[in-house]
Amino acid sequence: MNYQVLIVHGGIASGKTRRGEQVSDRARVNGYRVRGILCQRVMRDRETIGYDMVDLESGKTRPMVFRETEVQGDEWKPLRGLFLYNEETFKEANRLLREAAYGMDAKTLVVVDEYGHLEERGFGVYPGLRVVAESLGSGGKLLVLCRTEKIDDVIRVFTQNEVGILVMDAAQRNFMETLADSFI
């Protein structure tokens, strides 16, 4: 079966974003236009201090989520624990996802990294993800990265859409081989 949506899941630091990069690279090799966002971990002395959003089309990065000790300014809002999120970066992420949705065709892959705490409440990149999900009727593929406990929440985004959904663990041993036959 050829799936239109791929959900890659795993725990913290399980390799979800690395899998997102691999899928994006394969899609480009296969002639897809890759759009959307990845969230790259920012480390200092083996400690995660934040995450940068990467625009997959332009390659530009913006600070997205950081420890409260690392940032300042009115655009930073409480997230969970010691982390804050950048409201302006999330606005930009949603803009990028909307643009990707409006330009979707059979050779477009849109990436959404990561569906999390904000999204389950309808915030974060949820608005952009909804627009992309609704645009799948125009063709194209969607890759959503999330923690394992969020799989059901992500699937609910597609309850009104007739799309094939493939769910894969980021740590799956034959990940790329399975993907080649099923997604891109």
C-alpha cells in the first residue's frame, strides 16, 4: 500500500528528527519538493538547552523552545517545566505550513516536527498541521513526528480525511527499507 501520511514516533532523543531528515533526503532524491519544519536539538555540554526550528525549504533556523535561563523577551511564553516557547517562531512555523499546504501537489512532502503538548491543546503548530491535513486531497505526502503517547492525538487530526496512515517507531531496525515500499 502507498500511504499519504507517515507518523514517526518515539521517546525523547529517540531519533525522530534524524528520521525526519532521512525521509526528507530520500524525498528530494525521488523528485519531491520538501517543505515544512524540523526542530533541531540545541546542546551545551551534553545538556539540551533548546530547540531551533528549521525551515526545510530555505534552511533558515529560528529559536523555538529554550530553557528560561537561555532567553529573554516578551515573545517567550511558558511551555512546561523550565522551558519557554517563542510565540513568533510558532507563528512563522504555521505560516510556512499554510504556504506548503496551499502549494501541495503529488510531488510535495510536508514535514511537521513535532506534535506535542501545545498541539494537543490546539496551539503550537496544530493550526498549520490542520491546513496541511485538509490539503492532502490535492496530493502529496505528510510526515508528522511525535512522541509515542501522542500517536492517537495525531491520528485524530485525520478523522474526516480518507488517507492512508503509516505509523512507524523511529527506532525500528528496518525503517528506511520499510519506508521505501510504503511511503516515498
